[in-house]
Amino acid sequence: MTNQAAGAARAYLRIATEEAFAPPELISMWRDMIDHGTCDDPGFVSMVGFYTAARTERTRFVFERLQDLGDLRLADMDAAGIDRQIISLTAPGTQILDTADAVTMARLANDQLAEACRAHPDRFSGLTAIAPQDPGSAAAEIERGRRELGFHGVIINAHTHGEYLDDPKFWPIFEAAEALDTPIYLHPSTPSRNMIGPLLEAGLDGAIYGFAVDTGMHVLRIITAGVFDRFPSLRLVVGHLGEALPFWLYRLDYMHAATVRARRYATMKPIQRKPSEYLRENVWITSSGVAWAPAIMFCREVLGPDRVLYAMDYPYQYVPDEVTAHENLPLTVEEKADLFQRNAQRVFCL
Amino acid sequence: MTNQAAGAARAYLRIATEEAFAPPELISMWRDMIDHGTCDDPGFVSMVGFYTAARTERTRFVFERLQDLGDLRLADMDAAGIDRQIISLTAPGTQILDTADAVTMARLANDQLAEACRAHPDRFSGLTAIAPQDPGSAAAEIERGRRELGFHGVIINAHTHGEYLDDPKFWPIFEAAEALDTPIYLHPSTPSRNMIGPLLEAGLDGAIYGFAVDTGMHVLRIITAGVFDRFPSLRLVVGHLGEALPFWLYRLDYMHAATVRARRYATMKPIQRKPSEYLRENVWITSSGVAWAPAIMFCREVLGPDRVLYAMDYPYQYVPDEVTAHENLPLTVEEKADLFQRNAQRVFCL
């Protein structure tokens, strides 16, 4: 099967759900922070420092495509056979900035993305960028994104200055997302300052391992803090096949129950359901970066076939052969229609 | 099927491969360190502080059994249908002590365990405890354990004062294990000081998640540093179904190649094989703590049926029903003989 773009030639559309962009103004701000040493977050310095300093074919490829919301992106989509991208602000987004810049930059990113979605309504959908640094403003931006800009969810790029969303000060964000019936995509970034040490010294802080560690923990913090008890209709989308949490369902349930029973931590109180139940009922996962049949099939088995969505991770992992790998999964046409199209339509209300 | 102990009633023995003990002298030393505040490792203070302070039924159960190498342990094994335990010093073992105490305590632990193995040669096998703080002495103790005490491998409980085994200063340990054809079991403990922060504040530093994060990273550090290129016959055993690394085989290979190609880190140089190849060829995994068919079957599929061993994690997870869960796996008798008996006999040269 070739990766032709026209969904009409298939029984389903291919919707890629974790696809990145960045406004030139944000890239420029990041560059300034690196050049002037005004940000001391070790993960930011490592990751963005590398991407802005290294002038390799690879970094040029990524930077050029991150900033494109037109012909270049559409040509890549056509070549890989992607009918629609759900586009979101790339990590670390606004979350490394001070509050005022973050609020400004989130609005700017949303305005640019909304314009591109209006220009290509049959190819692009968008998620709302926010500045979690100002939860009230973030909630208002979620509403603007949903009601005025036509976006289909919210993007949050990991921790914000080392703080995680289980902190109740961030809960106006969850409240707005639930009230507007719009999901939150929790995307990785480099681990926070108090976790990155031994990962960074070994070169393991990035997508090879550190991203999953930080984001997996983040999801567990959200679950164990009772966020889904408070916001039972909230939908969370997590990439990279759920950052391996599906592999841990049994152990999470066993150890969570044991830890709560032992009253060992003030931060781990009883919650209404098992961790695995929140992971099956409030969380959806995408296959970004993991075009590998055994893991995809495992996740479909343990979470349910309606829980796993296709993603490419454009432009970071622009590998058209991985589309073919998804097409070659041992699934019926109907099951592939769920994976590539319908699950995304349901979760993001496309 | 009941969990009767007599292997004769089955076609295979049940050998449990990650079973813990602790000398009373070590427990006492840990208590003193907690009581006098002479150890400031946050993971040790959290975990051992909890176990020594909480006088619950659960902590009494664990402490009593950790220190027993006789009737109590044998009765539990009989009740759960375990024919043989491979016993090792529990985490954090000696690795939280100063060097002199660690060397002394490793020898003491080995002498106690060897005596128990001599008393019950048909029920107990042992692994050699070491003090990685003194790699030369550790290598000598590995030789004593193998040649004089009749042990079948080496136990290392995670990092040592925040240092990991990819540091070449520890490589005499690998050299001795390879030369003596004896495997190293890399067991988790709480993450090191520079990684534990946001895990600890959320109560996620222990077996629920932090153990896997630290140990998974540790294995990756060993692989990416080229340890298996230098010691190609070295065998590593990892619990908890490989700390989720089997789930990541595809992404590890993809991202390792990309990272090496980018020359982003001085610590991540080219190695001879893909990470997944080391994980399939130099690493064996046990099912400690994860008595869950989907994950066990997944690991057998992606690593190979000869790579997955049974373990209980006694006394921490003494759950006889989990033996039944293993018996109920969709495997033939021959395949269960590999899981419960033969793979362990091969890896540990029993």
C-alpha cells in the first residue's frame, strides 16, 4: 500500500495527532535566552541549546518545518499520505518564559495557528497553546481557542518551571477544559531541574528516555492527586503510547493501593478508582514515535481499541515508512479506521 | 491447580529469582542511621525511614521475613508452592554505607546467606552481595562468592551514593562477573538525589514508579556506555519485567541512533549493536511484581521466551495468588518449565 494522501482511495482518513509548530517569534525568543544565558533550566539549555547551536542538516530540517504552516508542511503531508494534522505548539512552548511573555506568546501562537487552520480547513486542525504560569489567563485562552478560534483541544508541554499540574493552583485549566468539553494533550519536554541530573549526564534526558520519565510521572501525579475525581469528564491525551504507563497497569494498581493503605505520604490519599481505571477511562494515547506493532497491539489490548490514536510527531520524526508500518498492523479496515481517523474525531470532536 | 510445593507433582520446579533477605546487623545499622540522621540520601530517608518507623502489621511482616533464612521462609515457600528461592541482599543493601562498613557488611551478609544455603541446599540459592564503593574489593568478593560460597550471581541494588555502574571505575565488577561466568542482578532502589525530587514530593519514588525510572535509566547507561562491547559475555538480570524497557525497544533504537548521529553528547558515542540487541542478548528479565499476563506475554514476544524468568519479590510481594496467575498464563507445560525453572537454571548456572 502506498502512502497517497487522498483519503478517498482508502476507507478512512489518516489524521496525525501530535504534530508540532513554532512561531518564528518564539524561536527567536528562545535563541535570545540561549545566547544571553537568561534561562538556567538545564533541560532547556541542553535541548534548545543544541537545536539552536547545531547547524546540521537535521536541525535546519526541523526548524524550517516547525515554522511552516503552509506549502512545505502540506507537501510533506502529501508525500507521507497524511490527510489532516492536529497541530500544536512545540515543547517547551511558552512554559520556559516568564509569565508576561508566556501569556503574550501563547496568544500569538494561537492567532498564527488559527489563521493557518482557516486557510486549510480540510488539512489542519489546531490545539490551544496556553501559559500555565497564569492559570486564570490560561483558562480564558482555552475558552477563546475553543469558541473563537475553532481549536479542538489544549496543548501543555510538560512541567512549567518545574511545577506539575497536580498542584491545585493549575486546576482552573482543568476546569475550563472540562467545561468546554475539550481534551488536554500532555506533551513531553526535558525533565525538570530536580529530576534531570543523572539523565542529562548520560545523554538520556531527551526523547530516548527522559521525556517518558517526566511525562509518565506527570500523568501519575494528575491521577493520584485526584484530578479526575474532581473533573470526571476531563479527557487527557498522551503521546508515545502513553509513555509506557500501559505496561505498568498491574503494578500501578497494586502499589498505589499498598501505598495508600500504608498512609506513607500526605500526597497520596485515597481516590475513587484504581489508577488503571483512570488510564482506561480518562486517558487516550497516540502512537507518536512508536511505529512498532507489538507495542501498539499491546496498548490496544490493555486499554481498548478505542483508546489508541495515530500520530507521526512531525517534523521531528518525519518518517513516511512509519505510516506504512501502521498500515501493516494486523488490523481490519474497520480497526484501522478507528486508529487513523475515528478515535481522533471522537476525542478531539473534529 | 494448587500451589503445592512439591515440584514432583508438576513437570517443573518453581524457582523464584528475586527474593530478598537482610542481616539483622544491617537492619540495625540502617535504624541507627535514621535515628541519628547520619544519612541524608532522600530516598533512603523516605523508604527505610518509613519501614523502620511505621510499626504496622505490614512492616512487621516484612522485617521479620527479611531477617529469616529458615523455618518462616520455608513455610511461606511451601504455602505458595515455591521450590527454590534465589536469595539476595535487599535494597539499598550496603550501598548507602561508607566504604569500610559496606565492605564489612557485604562479607557478613554473604557468610550468613551461605550458611543458610548450606543448611537448605535443595531450597535456597544465593547471590553475592558487594560494596561497589570499593570496586577492587567487590571483585574479590564476587570471586569468593562464586568459588568459596557457591553463589550463583551478584546482587547490586541500584546506584551507589548517586553513582551508576557505567562509570569505568566500577568496571572491575563487570570484569570479575564475566570472568567467573556469573550474572549480575540489578535490583532497584529509590532514585538518586539528583533525580528523586518531583517523584518524592508526589509519593512516586518507590516501587510504584521511581524504582523503575532509576533502574531503567541505569540499564540504559550501562548499554550506551559500551559496557557490553567491553564485556560481551556479561549477563545482566533485571526485575519487574525489565523495568518497562521491553516496551521501548523501537524508540530506544531510533532515538539512540539519532542521538549518536547528532553528536549531541560526549557520553553517547557509537556502540557496536542497537540497544534492543543488548537487551535481547545480554539481559534477562524476571516477572517480580508484575503477575500480569499481557505484560509477561508481551515481553516473551519481543525479547524471546528464553529471556523471561519467574520471580515473586518475597517478602515484599508475598501473594500466593500471583503464583496461580503465572500458572494460568496461556503457555504449554514446556513453556512454563522455561519460565519457572529452566531459564533460571541456565542464567544462574544452577
